Amino acid sequence: MSSEAEGRFHILDVSSLTSVHRPMTRRAMLRTDDGVRIEAVYEPSRASVTDTAVVLAHGFTGSADRPAVRRAARVLAERGAAVVTFSFRGHGRSGGRSTVGDREVLDLSAAVRWARELGHARVATLGFSMGGSVVLRQAALEHGAAGRADAVAAVSAPARWYYRGTAPMRRVHWVVTRPAGRLVGRYGFGTRIDSRAWDPVPLSPVEAVPLIAPTPLLIVHGDRDAYFPLDHPRMLAAAGDAELWLERGMGHAENAADEELLARLGDWLTRA
């Protein structure tokens, strides 16, 4: 999977946008710097108590319209944050092919900048699983004021690449690396995956963490995560200035995040 220079983007097809204060969900297509069209959805805060927008990055095989993503957006909006959800490249209605965490930093930067275009002075990022690795890397690599997050939370994120220590991750690697697996990804999960290997290998999440400070950083992980055991969040938290929440009884990513956890995340992201 290509790891070309990670740059800027421009916005495309935003004719549905109106005032940021109007309580209306909006959809737009964004275009990343490498020319990929990304679908995005904006939901204003239901509580109208802060000017924070949270950009939510889903996990592998997710999309902006998946029930778990929509549930998370609803809870965050109820806690006082506007919410931008989007589909990573190769997912949902977005174009391109998934690079499983590499070029996806451009997709996230596009969504962060769109949130600022909508009038939000403060933008936080929240990522789950693959999306968690992306928010960490984007915070480390994005140096522009408009694209950089003001707070970052990574849930169920891996610390290092190529991890195959659990059965679910061995299945993920089969889907990503084998032609038959990519067919399953496309027709079974609606995810189009790039067949090219990373060249060069991108900065890993644990290497990204020390570069994020002084931006507030939260690492969240369930003690029943079947994909990544607890050495992953502990490694991430130890790599830099990060707060660590180990959630008792929680599984993996957005599907396992209950409303109580989402509410706490919303409070942290709006106050950090």
C-alpha cells in the first residue's frame, strides 16, 4: 500500500452547507489532496453548550452510516459537541481503496478542516480501531493549524503494525493480503482494499504518540478486546503524555462502546 507524501486537500460539493448554528444534518463530498472523494456527514450539537466539533473515525469495514457510528454521533451530539462522521476511502460511498491506516490520514485531515470551515474553532478527533491508529498518526503528522486536532482520543487502537497474535487479527490479515480475502472484503463487507503493500511502511501508532504533545491525548481500551490485548494500550500510553482508560468488560471498537462510555468520551473531548 502506497505511503506517498501526506499533504493537503480541498473541499468539493458543499452546496448543502448553511450557517453552523442551524440545527440541520448536512452531507458533503470532500476531496483529499491525493484526489479521493470522501463522503462526510455533519450533525450540530443538540445541547449547544460548546463550540467543539468531534470528528469521528470508524474502524475497518465501517462507514459513516453504520448503526454503531450513528449511535456514537447521537450520544456525542447530546453531550454538547457537533459531530462530523465520514467514510474512509474504500468504505461506504467514498471513493478510492482502503490502505488500512496509511493514506487514511488524508481523509481525516479533510474532515477536520471541513469542521473548521463550518465555523468550529475547536475540533477534536475520536477514532476506533483502525480509526484510532489514524487519529494518532494524523495528530503527529498534521502541522497545519486548520487540520490539526485540539484533542485526540483513540479507542481500541493497535500500537504496532502487522500484529497477528489473535485469531481475529489473523482473519483481518487474510482479508487484506490475499486476493480471495479482498473479494470477501469487497462483497461481504463493502470494503474495497488496495492490493499494494506499504512502501515505505508508515509511521506506527506507538511512534506517533510522542509527536502529539502538547495536544491532550486519551487512550481507551477494553479488557475483553479480542483483537488487541492490553499490551497495546499500555504501550501507547507509555510512549508519551497520555491518559489511559482500561474499560472493564468492553470488547472491540465502536460496536462495543456503550452509551455510558460514549458520554464520558464526549465530556472529555469537549473539556480536554
